[in-house]
Amino acid sequence: MFEEIEERAIRNIDRVKNLTSLYDSSKTPGQGRKSVQDTDVLRAAVVMLHASLEDVIRSFTKELLPNADQVVLNNVPLKGTDKASRAEKFFLGALVNHKGKTVDQLIKESVDDYLNQISFNDTTEIITRLKNISINYSDEGINILPSINLMIKRRHNIVHQADANANHKRGSYHATSINKEMLDKWIKDTNTFIIKVLELSRIRH
């Protein structure tokens, strides 16, 4: 399980780096300020980087959350129930569609269904979800969580606002400025975080 998650993480980070390479190969020597269209490949890389991080967290959680204690599992709604309802509230009739399944099967399916519908919106949420599966991450000594939080926030602006520049005015671009140096740091810090999570998962499990 750990090897498969690690291999996929490496592959996905390489895809992000490939996007930055495409940006490098498209640069024209002596060219001035890059246009929004020129830097859109970097925005695509931010989205892919966040997806790579989410894939790692979601994969570990899918594997390990079904074995969590009752208190943690109480936050997961039963598969097939109204997602707007509280996780702990469902009618007995909701179990009809699950006849013949073992309790273990139903827990796993409910966890998978739940995780397929959520996103990880900041590092506080990520760290909490890792704790729920007994992976206790500490940022002490490396201090990369603020950088990753900026990446996640930027991804949100790209996906939901087309990276709109809130300070847009005459002479400035309508999209928020982005550069490769910024992205390189986010890639490095995200990769460091993933490696540490992988190490912690092997220790704990």
C-alpha cells in the first residue's frame, strides 16, 4: 500500500515539474513581463500540485480510516444518506440498500464515498485528518506548512476565480502575478511534506 502511494506521488510530482519545464522551454530570451497566457501553464501546475497532495492524503485516509475508533468514524456519513444531514443521523431504512454486506464492507464503502466528495482546504484540516489515522505530523524544524497553505489558497483562487487579481487596475494584469521561483518553492515544500508523511506512515503502521 505504501509503495503504491509513494510511486503515484512521485509520478504526479514529476508531472508538475514537467509543466514548469514547458514554461521554461517557451520563454523567449530578452522578453519582458510575461503575459497571463504565458504563465497559465504555471497556474495549471499549481492545480496539479494540489491534486498530488490531495491524492496522498486521500489515499492514506481511505486505507486507514476504516480502522479508526468510533469517535473518528462518527464524522463519516453512511453511504447513500443525505450528505446535508448530520453524519450520526439516519433512519434504519437507509440500511436496506446495504443488505448482505459485512459491517467492514459498509464502513469502507462509506469512508470511500465520503472522501471522494471532500477537498482539503488548508493545512490545519490536513493535519487533523492525518491525526485521525494516527499520523502525527510536526512542522517543527522545517516550517513548510505556511508555504503549502499559500499554495492551497492560490489553487483555490485559480480554480474558483480564474486567478483574478483583486488589485487589478490600469496597467496591471487581470490575473494575479505568478512566477516559476514561487512555484519551485511550493513544489519543494509539498514534496518534503509528502516524504515526511510517508515516513511517518511507515513508523505508525
